[in-house]
Amino acid sequence: MVLRRLDQYPAFACSTASLLALTFLLWTSGALSPAEVPAYATSRRQIIGMSLMLIAMPSYFVVTTIVVTRRSMSLLELLRSIVPDPRLADDALASIQNVSSRAILIGSVIGLAMGALNFLLYPETLYALLESRTPSIDITISLLQFFLWWIIGVILCHRLAVARSFAHLGEVVSFDIFQLDRLRPLARAGMNDALLIAGAVALSPLQALDAEFRLGNYSFALLVAIPTSLTLLVIPLRPIHQRIVHEKKIRLARIEEAIERTRNDPPQENLAKLEALLSHRDRLHDQPTWPFSTALASRLVFYLVIPPIAWVGAAFVEQLVTQWFGSSS
């Protein structure tokens, strides 16, 4: 089972279809307008918030995965000219376009395991299912939570395969240690995945529609999101970083040897040469070993602060809601 040419799927049409299907499912179950609150919930708005999150999150993953796939393909084309063997670029392109059966299988196992672990961490939800007073709502929300984690598992496994493909390219691309601009697509590849995850985390405050911050709604997701985003960011860059470090060490060693030889020359002959060698050594020392520009680094920092900004916004809305209802009562 392989999903061929993921980039050819119409992103917003697929996302809209997901929104409509999930909205219909949760509406017919009563979760979007609960007449009675499930045992594990404290208010109707809590259930509505959970439902909105379960509608928005899968639809978000559908559209962003397709968009990020297309961006990864564009980044690959920027690297193609410095890849010595065109077949390596073609293999990387195939891994970007297609979700392999292996990624689906492993991602399904991981995703369902994360869904089960999420249930075990919050047993009150499981107990509510066993003695449910709103079975249609409880069963629908539980199944959609598993469905969401399944999607997350498959997407993360696919993006991990894509990150490894970029890493393989980083092992062979030609580069000039003083001109790292052409290597920046490797950095952008990981940053796109970090943005995908940061955007998902930023959607999580939808669960706080009842203006109650519950750490349990975010803790497990953060345990998954933080290490995963860092891993996907570093994997494409690690091989080229190691190659740049190795090249830098070799060049510095050669310069040190040249400096030592020049010191033994007559002063009238070695002054200009020694000055040039020392200047070149200083330039090498200052040369970065990661292909990041200031703009890319700033963008990465911005990606990392997206979730906190979203949570601050949710807390601000909570205060407004509390003041509004407090003043109305």
C-alpha cells in the first residue's frame, strides 16, 4: 500500500472534505450540541471545544502535509545541481512524493500506541466509556482521538523518511565552506517540519473553549511534539554539519602548518604571507558549520514561540470570557 504522488492531491479540497465529514460525524453524535455532559467533562463548552479540535486538527494535517510535501520537492530541486549522482536526487524525490507502505504500517502502530497511551494517562475517560451516560458522544470522541493519533503517527513516519532522504543528500552534495547559501534548502526542509508541528500545537487551545486551562490537554502532546520537531529539524542537517566541521579542521590544520613554516622564513619575506595566513585562519574560525542564515534562524525562533503565543491568546480570551460572564451574572 503506497499513496502515490502525494503532491498531486488538491490540498484545500481534501482539507475541506475532511472538515465536512468530521463535522457531520460529530454533529450527528451530538458532540457539537450536547444535551447532556459526559461524566469526564465539566461543561458543554468543554465537549464542544474537544469536538472542534478533533475537526480542525486532522483537516490541518491533511492540508499542511500536502503543502509541505510540495515545498520539500521545491527544496530538492534547489539541491539537484550540487548532487553528484542524479539517481540520488530521484530516489529522494520518490520518498517525498509517496507515503510508503512501511511508513503507513510503522506509523499506524506508533500512532495507535500513542492513542492508547493517551487513554491510559487519563483513565477517567476510559472509565466514562465503560459506564457512559452519553455513549454516542463518548464513543465518537474516543474513536476520533485514536484516528487523530493514527494520522499523526503516519505523517511523522513519512516526514522522518523525507528527513532521512535529505540527510542522504547532505552526505554527498558538493559545497564550498565559504559559500553555504546553496546548502540552506537542507535547513529549510527541517524547518518546514518544525512549522507543521508548531502549527498543530498552536491549534490545541481549541480544547479550552470553556475557558479552563487543563495541563493534561497539552502535556502528552508536548512530550511528542518537542522531541519530534527537534529530531526532524536536525536529521537533514547533521551529515552536512559533520562534513563542514571535518573540512574546517583539515583546512585549519593545513593553515597552522603553513604558519609554522612561514615563521622560519626571513622577516622581510614572511611578513605579508604570514599576515595573509593569519587573516585566513581567523576567517575560517568565524565560519559557521550549520547552513543557517540570520533570517532562517529568526524564523525558527518564531516557529518555536507560536504555541506559547497561542496559549497566551487562549488565556487572554479566558480572562475576557470570565469578566464578561462575571459582569453579566
